Amino acid sequence: MKKIIVLALIGLVAQLIDGSLGMAYGVTSTTLLLMVGLSPAMASASVHLAEVVTSAASGYSHFKFGNVDLKIVKKLVLPGAIGAFSGAAFLSYIPSVIIKPYISIFLLGLGIYVILRFLLLKITLVPVPEEVPTKKKTFYRPVGLVAGFLDASGGGGWGPLTTPLLLTQRHLTPNTAIGTVNFSEFAVSLSASIGFFLFFGWESLYWQIVLAMMVGGVIAAPFAAWLVKRIKPALLGVLAGGLIILTNLRTILKEFYSLELFQELEYLLPLLFMWLMLIIAAVRKKS
């Protein structure tokens, strides 16, 4: 029972972060599942199956509020689904002992990016009513393909890769960029889940993990919508990014150097101090 509660809390925290920032459900939940002992393949499979439900609810909400550009969705969905299925196939044939530290390196990079994105970078968007030139439309498909592959094989990456690129498009407002990515994510999660089913089988999945994360995510979804109006995105980004960095750095040091980060205070304390300074900077940052 205790483990089920922990898994539900993982789903809740991941959805809380994702609902507030528009990204990081996969990278947060995969990081925490790896930390509690799941293999990269099982962690990613569990995350994507749970995310089928959470992304459907999130996408529907964004659609109802008019935050979705269906023209861009059509360009992202098919390449994203193909990439996600390919990523699931790739991950299923790689031994977890070999791939785990490299997945942690990828997740560590995403954690650093989350902090930079919400603390240091500032993107000012000006809506432009006219049609986007044809040359600028072509980048959606390759971005969707790469993001889908990395999302399935790395356990996260759809939001962190696609949302920033959409945010740089002057014809999209922030709510439309985030809503479009969330709406498209359902197809990516569903395609990845189908791939994991085919290559691993239904019986190999830990359904208690999936159901617990679904429950946690559904509970967090409305609260995240409330929270996003009251807590600075920069603060949430630093909190989430710091957690992702510490947990994945622990895995990297343990796998490559046989070093337990959480027991080595001479390494841990400076990292915690830096995280604290970033939190203070995020609190002080002007909206």
C-alpha cells in the first residue's frame, strides 16, 4: 500500500509540474521511477501508458478553451507518433544495464534546460495574424519525429523539445503553443504505449504503477490549473529542474564512478547550495 501511495504521488507531482509549466511530465516521472528501481524500458512504458489518460484530459481542456492550433497539430501528430513507436522499439532491444546511465545523461540535460528555460530565458511573443510562410512550416514534421523518438526512448522530451520551438513562432501566443503541444501529446503517448505493448507484452507491465500514476495525475490536473496562477513559472521550473538534475546525477555517478551522491556531503552540499541560490533567484525574478 505504501508503494502505491508513493507511485500516486509521483504521478501527482509530475502532472502538477507539467500542468503548470507546459512540459516535464515525462522527464519528472521517469526520473522518479528510475530512482525507485524501475528499468528504463518499464519506466518509460509506465509513464506513457499513464500519460495517455492525463494527456487526453489536458488536451481536451486546452481544446475547449481554444488553445489549440489544429493546423500545427496535423503536422506534429503523425511524425510524433512514428517517432514514439520507433523509440519504444529501440528501447526494447537495449539491455537496461547499458542504457540506464545514458538515459540519465539525457534527462540531466533536460533538467538543466528546464532551469534555463524558466529562470534565465525570456521569450516575448507578438501574435501575427497573417499566414506563416511555407518554408517555416516544414520544421514541424522533423521536430515532431525527433521529439517523439526521444520522448519514448528517453522517457521524456516531447514538451521540452516542441514547446520552446513553438514559442519562438511569432504567430503563436504562449497559451496556443502550450495547448497545441499538449493536444498532440495524446497521439505520441498512445503510439509509444502500443509499441511497448507489442515489444514487451501486456503481462510484463506493472499495472499497479500505471493506475496509481493515472490517479495521481487526474487529481493534480485541476490543482495545477489553479496553481499556475499563483506560483511563478520560474520557481516551479527551478524546483522541478533541480530535482531532475540531482536524481539523475546520482545515477550517473553511481553507474560510472560507483559514487553514492546522497552519502558524499562534500559533493552534495555545494549542489544543494547552488539549488537554493537558484530558488532565491526564481523567487526574486520579476514576472
